[in-house]
Amino acid sequence: MIIEDVKYYLSQKESEFLEFKESKRTLDQSSFETICAFLNHKGGVLFLGVKNDGTVVGVEKSKIEDIKKEIITTSNNWQKLNPPFIVYPEEFTIKNLQVIAVRIPVSSQVHRCNNNIFIRSHDSDLRVNQSQQIDEIYQKKRNYFTENEIYPFLKREHLRDDLFRKARNLLKSHNPDHPWLSLNDDELLVTSGFHSTDHKTGESGYTLACALLFGTDQVIRQLLPQYSIDAMVRIVNMARYDDRLPPIQTNLIEAYEQLMGFVAKHLDDKFFMEGDLNVNLREKIFREVVANLIVHREYTNAMPASFIIYKDKVEIKNANNPKDHRPLALGSFEPYQKNPNIARFYRAIGRGEEIGSGIYNVDKYLAQYAGNVKAVFTEGTVFTTIVPLTKEVIKKFHEGANEGVIEGVNKGVIKDKSGGIIERIIEGVNEGVNEGVNEGVFEGVSDIVKQGLVRFIEYVHSNEGARVNVIAEKIGISEATAERHVTILKKIKFIEFNGAPKTGGYFLTEKLKKRLTK
């Protein structure tokens, strides 16, 4: 939360989403009834050090740390809040007085405070006693939050132990004092809501969110065969792609890492000092964007998510269970989580910020990264994010294979004897290499190697039957490097050796010739 948010809230009256409590010296114990009600309803913000009428009276400075600690520890206490949901208070100074703010997201679970269920109605916390009302709350959560679907036959052996270790390392790195670090794996799954009980049906087990975060790839494909994230670059070849990742169908911990690696490969970082710190602008922006794609996606929808880098923007689309249908802007909407348990876990391991902060952070750092532009977030059945870019921050595909060859043509190093064939060779190499990677023929190929492959093919195109030693000499590489190029080009069936071993040479295959005559 930022100070502008605080000032805005303090200018409002108590409401369905806003509660004030005086709590000058001690925590008002009804605060947890409010927290419980917000979790069960639509989320909200609780302020301490503020009277019901909005008058700021402040919390005594000597009591602030004790109150903040009490909020954190009590929110993790089963006896007080069941199931636990850790919330994090923040301290702000308003007119030389200290106030404590706690933003509470909507939860995908139904919570009890002191064994009672509360919901929010206008500016009040109401205890729910009637079984019909309780059933309605459970049904609403069940219908909206598909991350909470229980799979009774999903077992512990279907989860990856190495992902638990990785999660603990991330958790410890982000917050060495996090309460989850003291829990074993089974306790962690229960506390974080990934092992749950449906109190209406009595069904108990691991949830869809648990499978998405910790499940093996095979289990994830079996539960969600439609789950996929497509990441690609479309700068030269708009009809298909210039580069792409194999479709991402893995757990949400490693999916984030693959997407961030793809961003680092194709977008430059820019030097920026924030105070005394050197800030990685690219990471600041796309950490929010990638986390938003993963955390707020509707995973039961068959639409694949997409992350596409164009020459002037990055466009991200993912299936959504919308609360609204419009562009989103700071101050114009109430943050509403689509997968609260996944989002809470992501915040805990340092891969996401407090709900509602994403737009603020993206706009803040995008202004330094790409000039006076703003990202566009549009909510609907498809959630679309557009991040404008400038050519200076895009590592164009021309920089590697493309630019080196085109520059060579322009300078006369490579003679374009084929009437502009080079652009089609570049496209063919990019497509062929990517297909080889996707099919597991070989691992990734660098831009420098692609440049060499393009030069190799261009020479063979003009001099069919040439031998490796001649090709190497003519394009200025060693015979060993030329042999490595031959290995790759043979694997993707772009060249073939014809003739006797001592007198034969290399020719383009019919497969490649067809590509070049499209």
C-alpha cells in the first residue's frame, strides 16, 4: 500500500470494504471479527488509530510493534482464526500521527473467528448462524474459486519433493522469520490452504492449487490437459514467430522462472538508480506482469495463456473469471484476487506484491524503462495486459542471426546472389531451429550460432556441392565450427551430403528449398 492509498481511504466513510478502529494502546479484539468478515466476503482494509468517524487519533509509538506482531501471530493461530490466514500490517504517518493499515484480500476458503463465521454487510461484521446462509457462503466460494477444488485421489507421492525445498529456500530468502518455515511439508500444505476440507460434503484432500504449485508435470497434464502458456517473439515473422519457448505446462514455480528467463533473453535491462540502489527495471516490471498472469488465471478454462513480444509492446492474455469488464486504472477498482491461496503463496516467496500494487509498480518503473507510457490492463473473460516498449529495450532478432547477416550483405562480405533470399533463409533457420528445440532434437541455439547457420546455408544455396573446408574458408569460420553447423543443419533436415566421401559435397534439401520458395 502507498501513502496515496492511505490518504484516499482516510477521506472515505466506513463501508463494506473499509473499517476504522481506535486501538491507541492495544489491539481491539473485534479486529479479528472484521478480518474474518473481509476474508469471507470481498476483502477490505482495516485501519488502527482511526475513530469510527474517520478522525485520525494515532497509535502510540511505543505500542506499534507489539500490535503489529500480535496481528501477525494471531492471524496464524488456529484457535483464533480457522483456517489461519497471515495478514501483514503496515505503518504510516498521517499529520505526525502513526496509523496501522491492514489490507485483507478475499479468501477462497471460509474462515471462522472464535469458531464463528462472519461476513461483511455495509460497515458491520455480521455473525452467520443459519445453516442455509453458511451453505450459500461455501457454494459461492466453491463456484468462483476453482483453485480450491479437492482431488481426493491426489496423493503425496504425486508432489515433487524438490519443489518443497525450492519453495523453502525462496521463502527463507524473502523473509527469514516467516512462520511457515517452522512447519513440515504437510503442515505447510494445510496452513497455506493446499490441503483442505469441504465442510459441506466432508471431502478432504489436496487441492487444484496444490497440484499446480507442487505437482509433477504428468499429474498437472492429467488434471488440466488444457493448461498451457505460449511465449514467443513476433518481430520479423508476424505470421508465426521468430523465437518461442516450448509450451509451458509445468508447475507454477518453474513456469515463472521460464517466463522471466524468456524476458531476460529478449528484453534489455536499463541502468536506473532508486536512491542508493541500482534497480533492475526489466525485472521490476515483468515480475509483476508474469506473476499477474500466473496468479490471476482461471485454470479450468481451456484457453491457453499467451506472452508475446512485438516490436513495440508485450501483450499478455489469459483466461479470467471476471468481476468487471473494463480497463483498470489506479484508484478505479477494488483489487479482487482470482486465486487467493496461490497469490498468498507467491507473495510469501517474494514473487508478488500486496494485492492492487501491480499496476502502480508497472507504471512507476515503465516510465523509466520505456518513456512516458503506461501499461493497459483490461479485465474481461480474457484478461489482457499490454506493456508498451521502445526499440531500444528490445533485443531484436536482427541483433543475432539476422542483423549480422544483413550487415554482411550490405558491406559486401556476403554476396546476395539470389535476389533477396537472405530474409527467407533467416526465417527458415529461426523456424527450423525452434522446431528442433520443441521436438527435443537438441537444446537451445544461441543467436551467434544462428548467424553462422544462416551464412552457411546462404553459401551452399549459391554454391551447391561445396565441401566443408571450402565453406569454412569462404564464410570465415574454423572447420570445427563448420562441422558443428553441419550437425545441426542435418538434424533439422536442411542440408544433405551427396556424392562420394572424397569428392562429394553439401546440398540444400527439398524441405528447405520448399521453405525458400514460399
